[in-house]
Amino acid sequence: MKNDFRKVNVFNNFYQTSSFYPMPVVMVTTLNEEGLTNIGSYSLCFPFGIADEHYMMLISRGDSNTSVNIRERKYCALNFIPYRRKLLKNAVRLGYPGEPTRQKLEDSIFTLIPSMREEKEAGVNYPEVISDAIEIFECTWEDDYNKFHFEGSPGESHYLLRINNIFMKSKWYTCLSEGKGFPSMPVDFGYRDSKNFWFAKHSRPFPEPIPSDKGVNIDTIKYAVERLGYDLVWEEAACEKLVKVPRVFLQRVLTGISERAVEKGYKVITPEVMDEFNQKKR
Ligand SMILES: Cc1cc2nc3c(=O)[nH]c(=O)nc-3n(C[C@H](O)[C@H](O)[C@H](O)COP(=O)(O)O)c2cc1C
């Protein structure tokens, strides 16, 4: 079996035609010109800017309802639905190109509820969101050409979406905060033939410990904070709270905390300060 590989031709839509490519299933809600919330099914939707500036990238046909609505009205919500066959069946129905929003809404089994945005501009309508979702990213299109542009095929459009809020069902919020338990979310398998989309349910996640010789330990954190150059004292218990931060992000996280502490006039980073900053992030 060693070296038993075959060259695959790379066709258009290579993620579907030339590979198996696990992807999320995201129901994108946007507002149409009549103020109705449109629901479109999307899988090409990924984290794009992950530190300091938080963005998703959505790839869509340029003439989809979703594309037109994002270009015209900027706002959208990315609704991550749970693995339920009934919902996935409906996602495939709502993924049929060319249908107007009114017709799609008649076909939809998703329950729409008002946007949960806390900061709303007066007189602006925001797309509704899907109450069946596990989590919802409410976003605004960043249309600054200098921030992002890509001239690919004229038929496809790429939307840099600034994450304004993430809302999550309470049950999963608790799991996220406590680091225990995962929702069952569908995987769109990429591969697609002329008859079917293919979805998979993932099995229960298992833990694989980070090797202790490579992971962040408390000494690594203390060493890193000492070298930051801020006039701050870090309590050991505060450092302990950071042992789960992946090594690659540690420097950035420490700098972020230090800058906020300096701004607030704090001299000592205590566990309480960490909790306060964490609270504000949510
Ligand atoms: C599971 C699933 C994932 C899809 N992912 C994408 C995608 O990432 N990009 C895209 O352009 N179309 C995708 N489609 C097709 C769109 O759903 C289809 O173009 C639909 O018309 C979009 O709806 P809208 O016109 O209301 O935006 C997907 C369809 C399904 C069923």
C-alpha cells in the first residue's frame, strides 16, 4: 500500500469533484429588498481573520439571493444547524438555485426569530435568525477593497464577514465554558454527484492530550509575561488560568491582557482581573 496514490484531475469545484472535503452546514440568513429574511444553504464558510479582527469568509455564486442581499444590505447571520436529518433534507431543498425568497420561505421548516444584536442602528432592519441553530454568528460584510479582494472567476463571489456577535444555545454555552460536551453538527462531505449531497454525523469527540513536553505549562507562561515589558505583576493563579491557551496564541493573548490592564490602570494581574476580561469578551 506504500505510495499507492493516484493523481486526481483538478476540475472546477474541485472540493466537490476532485476531493473529499469535510465542511460545515450553514444556513445563511439575509434580508431581501422587501424586508423578508432569505435562507440559503452554504458550506464554503470558514474562519478567516481569527485574532484581533474576527472574520468569516463566505463563498457564493455571485447571483444567489444571499449574494445580492449581502451586497445590497451588508448584514447576514450564519446559522449553524444541528445534525437532524429533517433539517438537512430541508437544507438541500433550500439549496436549489434560482428560487425567490417568498417561495423558499413557504418551503422552509426553519423557525425564524428576530436578530439578537444588542447594538442596532436606528431605522435599520436586520435579518432574522434560525431558532433551531446551535450557534449563530451575526455578521456585517466588510466591503473595503483594501482589506480584502480576490479576482477569481466572475461567477463566484467572496464575502469577508466581520463577526459582530456569536450567540449560542445555553446548553452548549455551558459546555463551551466548562470544556465538556459537544453538539452534534453535520459534516457536508464535499463530494457530490448529480443526485445527492452527502452528509455525515460525526462520532463523539475524544480527548487527545497535548504532549506535556510541548504544551504550555505555567513556567512557560511566567517566562513569557516577564519578557513582555509591561509594568505588571502576574499572580501565579492568574497564569494558571492560561495553561489551556495553545502555544501559538499565547504571546498574543498575553499582550492583549496586558494592554487592557494598562489601559485600566491595573498593576497586578489577578485571577479576578482575568475573569473580568473574560466576562467582557462574552
Ligand atoms: C449543503 C449545501 C451547501 C451548499 N454550499 C454552497 C456554497 O458554499 N456556496 C454556494 O455558492 N452554494 C452552495 N450551495 C448551493 C446554494 O444553496 C444555492 O446556490 C442556493 O440557491 C442558495 O440560496 P440563495 O439563492 O437563497 O442564497 C449549497 C447547497 C447545499 C444544499
